[in-house]
Amino acid sequence: MIKFVSPPQKALKGFVTIPSDKSLSHRAVIFSSLANGTSVINNFSKGADPLSSLAVCKALGVRAEFKDENSVEIISSGILKKPSVPLDCGNSGTTMRLMAGILSGQNFESVLTGDESLSRRPMRRVIEPLSLMGAEIQAVDCHAPLEVFGRRLCGIDYVSKLASAQVKSCVLLAGLFANGHTSFTEPYLSRNHTEIMLKYMGADIRTEGCTAIIKPSKLAPVEIDICGDISSAAFFIAAGLIVPDSDIILKNVGLNPTRTGIIDVVKMMGGRLEILDETLKSGEPVGDIRVQYSDLKGCVIEKDLIPRLIDELPVIAVLATQADGETIVKNAEDLRNKESDRIKAVVGEITKLGASISETPDGFVVHGKTSLSGGVQVESFHDHRLAMSLYVAGLVCNKSIGINGFEWVNISFPEFELLMNNLFEI
Ligand code: S3P
């Protein structure tokens, strides 16, 4: 589907409640499936990715009942059953990698499959540590489908070259079913939702800097309130900063420091952004964010900041086109392994719009501020975050643009366009 985006006649005004966090929704449904009893998840995401996790858990014998549009009850004995079908993870890397950890420690065999994009993504990063724990996984060239033969696992002390929450979560979840303790050390701290939620559910888990250590544990069923996704809020933050005269409030946004790199970048760029009310929800910090149109300047984004904003880099590239001077992104080579090669894709597509941006092996360099001409058609490459980043770019182009494959936004944020349009109506 081609979506046409025209430069708006008005500024963005008012407020928007940011929908449920994708990372937390995956974890809530997967971890609740391991708890004996009834768990309640409030504000569960409507994105296709978390629904893939839900479907996989159901195929493993777990019951799910929607109480209303947003709340789902997960009813489980805490013991997963051998599935009678391959477990379809759709487009979701989080589902596949987290489930690989859990399934490695079960007493049955299972197969994890995914769509074309997921089948191209690297799984060696989880197969390697799991094999060291005694898992047996068969996969051609370490790509999905993964055939997982459940085994008795042994705990390991794993030192990862990658700062990856998916790999960390996979190893820690395998550790729940392993003999002895399991530790995972990463070069920089990636999102720590798994550590927080497992602790909230009673697991024996602790952290020391960039190391998390877990012992085999039983999880308790709990009620979890999921906050809004800062990765979804990022598109509104960028739009509010670059569409002249905008002034918006984003409500109920998750502010876990392992996810707030975008806020640090906006501050470095000189953007007007304030955090209004901060509270805790199910162990996670949450607040409202006010964003106003701003004069921006370029900045350098690298090292430990990268895992804290990994999913926001495509929209940060768009933001940087509207900032004076040079914005340099380094140490982000793993962006090439996301739903698309996000370095190549974002550089190629915003160049078509008139941006001055060049690709480097581990990131990109943007020269701003540029008046984007637009008037062309661009590609989402079946990547939800690229589709939404291009939409935001379309808001500051001189002429309308067409975004091919816009329907991929449904992977994480089906409400995106409706909520964006609401802010133009005041
Ligand atoms: C995620 C972790 C990140 C992120 C992905 C979701 C998670 O991936 O890009 O969208 O929920 O754990 P990596 O951990 O592989 O960087």
C-alpha cells in the first residue's frame, strides 16, 4: 500500500497517549506463560509482533482471554506443552530469540519459523551461547527455521561481544531452566526489561553493572501494567521538534534509562523537551514528555548511547536533516541486522527526499539543515520503523511523498497515523 504524506498546513498541538510498549508486551506474555496461575496484562500491545508472541505461547498450551480491548489474562500451569505445529514468530526477532532460550530447556522438540525478513536475520548470536549451555539447535547457516531439541542445560558465564537485549534475554531465560547459575555480560547495558520483569515475578536474578546473573527459579503470576513505548513516542518527538510552531505532550511514556537515548540526543541537539510527571509502573519508570518546535544542532551519537536508542536511529537520521551542522552516528553496525539493513535503507530513502547523508560501515553522517524537496516515492523495505520515519520526513518536505509498503507500521504501531492526524486537528 502506498501512503501519500503532504506537508501539513498546521503545527502539531495537543496531547497523545502513547500506545503499549512492544518489548514489555512480549516479555509480559512470554514470562506469564512460565508462571503457574492466572496473570493479567493491562495495556497489551496491538502490534503484530507481540501478537506473534501470544500466538506462540498459545501453541505451547497456554490459554489467553481478552477481558477487554486492552487487558489479557494469561492462564498457564507454568509447564509448556510440546506444540503440534511449527511456532510462527512472524516478523518478530524478539519472539524467536526469547523463545529459543526457553525451548532449549524443555523436554520436547519444537520448530521456530518466521517470515522472509526474520528468516534472513542472524540467529548465530543465540545458537552459540545456547549450544555452550548444552542446547541442540539445528538451523541451516544459523538462520530460521530453528529446530530446537530440548535438553538439560548447564549454566554458563557468557561474555557477549554484542550489547543486545534479545541475546541477553535468551540466555537468561535458558538460565531459568539450567543447572547452577547463568550470567550474561555485555559491553554496554542494553534494555533491562527482562531483568526487571523477571525480578518482579519472583525470579532469583541480580545485576552488577553490565552483568546479569540468574538462578533456576519459579515465576509467580502477577498483574502487569504496560506503559507507552518510547520507540513509538520517538516519531512524535521528532515531528514535534521539526514541524514549525508545534507544541505537544506525549503521555504515559516508558522512561527506563536503558531506552531514553533519544531524550539525551534531543538535549544534545538543543531541542526543547521536558519530562513532566514521573512515576513507577510495574517496576518501570513512566512519565509525560512535552516537545516544542526547536532550532537543532548536529551531534555525535556513539558507544554506550547506541543500545539505548538502537530502534530510534532511522527517525534520528530524519531529525538530523533538520539540525544545523554534522550529525555522526558510529558503532551502530548491528542496525544492518534489523528488519531491514537500516543504515542502507534510511540513507538511500532520505537521500531521495533531498537529504545530505552518507553511509559508513557502522552508521551514517548527516549534513544539515536541508530543505527536503520530496515529490518522490520511497520504500519502507517491509520495515515498520523505516515507514514511520519516512512519514515524519514527509511532514517537512516541500512536496508530497508516497511511501510504498506503509502497512508494515502494523508490526509495532497500528494506531500511528490516526494519532498523528489527531495532533493536526486542534
Ligand atoms: C529488543 C531489543 C533490540 C531492539 C528490538 C527489541 C527487545 O534488539 O532492536 O526492536 O525487545 O529485546 P537487540 O537486542 O537485538 O539489539
